[in-house]
Amino acid sequence: MDMNDFILVSVDDHLVEPPDMFADHIPAKYKDDVPKLIQRVDGTDAWVFEGQEATNVGLNAVAGRPPDEYGAEPTKLAEIREGCYDIHERIRDMNANGVLAAMNFPSYPQFCGQYFARAKDKDLGLAVLRAYNDWHIDEWAGTYPGRMIPISLPPIWDPNLMAEEVRRVAAKGCHSVTFSENPTKLDYPSLHDPHWDPFWQACSDTDTVVCLHIGSSSSVVITSLDAPVDTMITLQPMSIVQAAADLVWSPVLRRFPDLTFALSEGGIGWIPYFLERIDRVYTMHRAWTHQDFKGKLPSEVFLDRIVTCFIDDGFGIECRDKLNLDMVTWECDYPHSDSTWPVAPETLDRHFQGVSDHDINRITHQNALRLFSFDPFTHIPKEHATVGALRALAKNVDLGYRSSERLRKTGTETVTVLDLAAELPTT
Amino acid sequence: MDMNDFILVSVDDHLVEPPDMFADHIPAKYKDDVPKLIQRVDGTDAWVFEGQEATNVGLNAVAGRPPDEYGAEPTKLAEIREGCYDIHERIRDMNANGVLAAMNFPSYPQFCGQYFARAKDKDLGLAVLRAYNDWHIDEWAGTYPGRMIPISLPPIWDPNLMAEEVRRVAAKGCHSVTFSENPTKLDYPSLHDPHWDPFWQACSDTDTVVCLHIGSSSSVVITSLDAPVDTMITLQPMSIVQAAADLVWSPVLRRFPDLTFALSEGGIGWIPYFLERIDRVYTMHRAWTHQDFKGKLPSEVFLDRIVTCFIDDGFGIECRDKLNLDMVTWECDYPHSDSTWPVAPETLDRHFQGVSDHDINRITHQNALRLFSFDPFTHIPKEHATVGALRALAKNVDLGYRSSERLRKTGTETVTVLDLAAELPTT
């Protein structure tokens, strides 16, 4: 298949929230209490909510920056590409990369809306979270129909409220929710605990996919504080294997047979090893651990029920016969430093040599659209949805690097985890 | 190749120390101060040293037990197979499994000799550690020449003493040392710190391989305390990827070009994904992290310098063209619960369909013998070293399961990490 005929749907990109996001979505009684974007005396931006500041305005939102400036995180909207927070510019950036549709994870509220969960006034927290979801669905995703797959934040402090919110947004066409790869690290019960049952039931009832993004336990893989930061960057995606093992061994997938999970930004090349390992553990240890998959193997449960995705993972594509090609999806990761933007089609094309058109279509868009219950083609005819067609609309998008003198590091010392520790996400 | 013609050398088995180990090896002045195996009032065994008790007499030494009894760890020598602690019985068990030679990691002293490192009297600690190494090399490995590849414990509290000990045992023919996959978890400096340079230099000078065994950071992969124990068992081997990333990104391999590491019990099927990932991180991030591999790729450094091994990893064998087949070795893991004993040849045979004799020989024994500087064939002619020849010597070895009523669990509840927490290794 010619690269220009790919139809690309990314299941994991990121947005940076714009200042006016709550204006049209918060009930009048709370309108003075919503999080506000302020400029601090040092010139950096911060969101403030109930007096609590969140400074990760655009954590790692480095799209378009020269690679030698990736290390210093942007601290205000003025330092990041407009496409991060402006939907019109975002669509132009997607066009330039040939991407038809994308799902966008949040920035300052953190992956599971922890920032809202910390609200002392829980009614206010819930109102703000709902306003966030309404902004995301109606405004961010609604402005350009067929271009944004909506995803909601859960009121993680109460499984019944979570269930209610899942049902509320599903009625508005949102069938994805972002949750934690390991809620115990956020001081909530584990995936093994029945605590979450109302939430699982609501997701199951509404065909809502539960997305577990790497880093959504608010922890990063740090071997030691003096380890080069490259160590963390190398290990972070694969660490989702812990959530994969948790899921397969937990009762959740067996108790909710219609529930689907996604391992967002987790990569795919490690999966065949993992599946062989998990089946071996089942076979060798089930006599004393008392696990019972009722005639199935753990690997079959994984393959049937867990959506996987990759950015740039040639080996994973090469061993695709070990995966369930109905559950493999692709992601762009715009605007983070691991993104292939604006050369995603070229990157994929290298890996798709020898892959059938049928499989390419499943991986690039068909699986994502089916799994996340999203149909762009009622809005955009297929012939206008291809890489070639979208890029033709984007000839005037400036793809040159934009340098920021403030962000330019001059040293040549190896960067360590400690150097970035202050900028790491916190619970 | 016929299974009976394999020559099997295992680079990772385990011994359980017998009570009389120090008798012939400790200097007279310390003879009353060595660790002693005692029977406690509850009937369990413990080693006692400077008043400090170590109870993991045979942690997970379950060879020969019915699989439904694996969960409860043996607490005294009387509950484990004689081959764990008796060299004559061990050789018979190796014969029964067709294994020519094996390297044996320690039990109660822990992987890096932490038990000795905790000695208040450091001179005594060093004397005991040296006596341990002498017992291991001269007695355990020396009784049957050509059958045991010796490995030494390091006096981990002092890098200069470590260097001295590496040189001392190398002169006696020992070219392996067991170290930590992450010394920071044992409260020592990280792999990135020059602290260890004298040790690396001594290993480099004496062709001594530094073995990093899974669990040698005295930590296990626990997602949550109520996670089924299967989760931990699934994740533990692959967690060595953290040490792999640490090693490749650290200056150690680049500063000591003759130094070799081994990832003991780490498996191999995850490696192709890891290598693609680490090269991608280098290419995309080096401009700001300032890593420099001088024209090489990180993957090449890994493939050239790190010995890998597997127990039962068909996918790893299948994608062997992504590995360096001069650095892949095999292990049996006797007497632990992941071991393929006594059917290692049959297990390997399944994976070796379609693999050339040349590659089978490299994986099963040639790499191990070259890398660990061990030559069994001056003692045992090749025609007596094969699976078929060794098993012919072992026809009277009892391979039936031996049950222990005390160890039999009667419940059918899923076992969780919490159930085993008391039995997990501690720092």
C-alpha cells in the first residue's frame, strides 16, 4: 500500500488545556471557583484550583522544538506549539502529519484527574471534572466532527460517581475513559479489589474502553537518582507490563466478559515474550496458586481483551502473528518527545513493508475506530481521509524547528534522572 | 540433532548450604565464630551468625515436590531434596537431567553475600566470606572436576576488597562473581558511580563475568499486596530489563571494554523489543541527554557485552537472529520452582526444532564454557558428556514426587503476594 493511502487514527496523543476551557461548561454557581491559568511572578504559567498550583502546563510538550532542547520542560503556553492547546492549529498539525483522527489525554489534571480528586469540596471537584469532560467532548472534540475521539476523566474518588459519569458521557458519544495502570500508587484499592465493580460494570454496559496510560500511576521507572535520564525513557513504556500482568491475573476480565482495556503508549514488541511467560506460570504454578481460566490460557485472555498500541515498534510488527491483529492500534504521541510527528507516515511505511493491506488497515485505523466506537466517515469521506489527502490541505503549516533561547541547554554533561526530578509528575 | 546428543551446561542453578561447610576452610582463630545451622524450637532450621538469624534455608528449593505444594517454602534441610545440599546427590540429579555442568548461586548468604556484609566485625565477615568461596570452589565445585562452574561472593562493602577477592579466586580458577542488579536497593552506590571501579577493573583483568541475578536487589516486583502471587512470578524475570538499561546507559561498559556482565534468569524473548527501544531513545534524545556511543548503537553494546540466558523461552529462540548467538546461554534453575528439572532436554528439544546443530551447541554449552572460562572436557570426554551418556548413569535416581504433609495447602483460595510476604527475601 502506498503511504499516501494510509488512513491514520492515533489512540494516544495529548492536549494542553487552554485558559478559557471552563467558560461555557461550568454551572453558574461554580463559575468563580474553576481552575484558573495564572502567570506567576517568575513568568511561568500555573493552574490554580482551591489554592493548589499545578505547574505542569505542558509537561514534555516539545513538538516542533530542536531535539537538544527536549530536556527542559516548557513552563508556559507561550513556549509550546499552538497545536498543543488550540484545536484549529491542532487539526492543521494533524493534517500535516496525515492523521485523520486522534484521542487526546489530559495534561494538568493528570491521567486519572487526580488534580480534581484532590479537591477539598468534592461537589466542586465533581462539577469541574464534568465541565472538563463536557469541554473535551463538546468543544475540543466537537469543533471538527470526525477528527477527535473523545476520552473522559473519571471522578476516581468514588466508583459509583465514576459509573454515573461513564454512562453520562457515553450518552454523548464518548466511549473511552482514562484510568490508572496501578491505582494503589494513588492510594486507591488495587485492580484486584471489588471496590471498582460499579465502574467496570458501567464501562462494560456502555462499550467504554478503560485506557491505562504509561505513567498513570504517577510514578516513573527510576533505577537510581544518578542514572542517566535515558534509562527512564527506555524503560517507561515497557513498564506497562506490570499492569498487563495485574489485569490478566485479576478477576476483572473474567468477571466482566465485555470489558475492554487499552495499554496506552505501552508498545507491542515485548508482548510475545510476556504471553509465553504468563502461560508458563499458569501451567507450572496453578496447582498451588489456584488460578483457573476455565479451559482458556492467560495469553488468550490478554489477546482477546486488551487493546495494544505502538508509536514506532518494527519488531512488534515483525512478530505480529503472535498478537491479535484485531486489537493492535497505532499512536502518534503528539506533542511529546517520543512522537513521530510530523513524519508518522514515513515511520510507519518503513515497518509496513511486506504487511498486507488488510493488516495495515486494521492497525492504522479500523481497530481503533471499532474499539473506541468512533465513525469519522459519516463526516469525512474516505478519499478525503488519507495521508495524501490530509497533507494536501496542510501545505502552509510551518514544520520548522522553533528554538527557545531560555530552553536551550548549553552543557554537555549527561542528564540524569535527578536533573529532571523536579519536573516529574507527582501524585 | 538428537536430544540425547545435547551437551547441557546450566549457567544458573542454586545450592543450599550444608551445615559443615566452614569446617575445613575457616582460619583457626575464627572457627567458633562461623555461621552455624541450628534447629529452632519450632522445628525449623536457621543459620546464625553474630546472633543474626537467616531463615531462608532453602527458599523456593522445591525440586521434586508436587506442584500443589510449591507455595509453602521449605524451612529445614529435611524438607528439601538431598541434591540441594549434598554434592554427590546433586551430581546424580544433574545426571538424571542430562546436565554436564552447572553454576550454583548461594542461598542463605543472599545473592551478593549481604548476610556476611552485615557482620559487625568486618574482619570476621571477610574471613567467613573467603571461607565460603573456598568451600564453594574447592569442595562443592572441586569434588567432581568438570561438573561445577565456580562462582564467588563479593565482600560488597568494600570495592578494594572485592577486587582483591576476585583476583584471589581467579587464581584458583573461578571466573564468575555474583553482584547486584541494583546496588542502590542494598544502600550502596549505583552502577553509574565510579565507586565500583576497582571491582570492575579486577573482573576485567581476570576475565571474570559479573552475574546479575533476578532478585539480587533484594526486591521483588509487587504491584499490590493483594495481587495474586502469579503476578510477581510472571514479572520477576523480565524486571532484569532495568539492570540491562542501567548497564547500557552507564559508563561502565564503555570505560571497561573487556568487562562482561550476565543477566542471570532474565530470559531472552523481551530483548529484541528492548534493543529497538534503546536505539530509538539514543537516536531521538541524545542531542539533549548528551549520550555518546562513539559510532556504535546502544544495542550493539548490549549484544557484544551482556550474556543472556533462558530456562524455557521458545519465542526467544524463534527470534534468535535478533540476538548475539555467541552470548546466549541456557539455565536449568534447579532446584527452584521455575526449573525444568528433570525434563530439561525434552523442554529444550521442543524449542530446537529447525535450529542448526552449530547454534544448538553454542546455546547449550559452548558459549557458557567460553564465557565462564571453564573446560569440562579435560576431565570428561565429550562422548561421556551428552544427555544420553549422563542419563545412562542415573537410571536409579528416584524422580518421583515427594510430598510433605506439612507443606500441603488444602485451601483453594488464590494465593496473593501478601501470603508469601513473610517469606520474601529481605535486604
